[in-house]
Amino acid sequence: MPPLAKDFLKGQSLLKEIIDLALDKKAIDLNVLDVRGLSSITDFMVICHGRSEPQVKAITDSIRKGTPQKPRHLEGHENQNWVLIDYFDIIIHVFNEEQREYYSLERLWADAPIKQFSDESP
């Protein structure tokens, strides 16, 4: 079980916005990993999934279009199995359920503090 994070969202307005945009589209099992000090490519990873291709697309589009800045890189938007959105300090992974289970990114980053969100979160 990964360590639970302290409130690493404090002062992270873009990260908070991304979480809200994903949850607005009913992203499932949304986890934020604090990989500062563990990764040289990013500070935070947001991992979630949708139950269908249209839901994966809706989550992805909500984040892309709802944030004030354009992502540095977008990958996988064509097939909706695993979409990666790169905002430099924040990388978002939006999976379909099967791909998320298969790749299990949270296990790869088991040392990272993690914070879990759902649309029922306060």
C-alpha cells in the first residue's frame, strides 16, 4: 500500500483544476501521485479511467479544453485506450478500465505518496 500523501495539493492550482475537470466527467478511481524526488520528468501523475471510449474521450477533452494552458504533449487520443496529457509538471493518464488494470502504474510508483479522489470527495 503506497504512503498516503500529506496535502500536497496546497498551492497547486493547475493540479486542482485538472482533478475537478476529470471528476466533472465522472473519472473513476482518480489517484494523484507525488513523484517529486522520484522522477526527473514530472512532479505529479494523475491516473484515472473511464468505463467506455466516449467517457475516456470526455475526460480527456474536459481537461484539455478546460485548462488555461495548452498541454506540451498529447498522446493516444485517437484510440481512447490510454491517453497521456503532459503539462510538464503534471502528467495525466486517462485509461480505459482494461488498460489501467494491465499497466497498473500505481504499482510502478509504489514509493510515491498518493492521494485518492472521487466525485464524492469533499
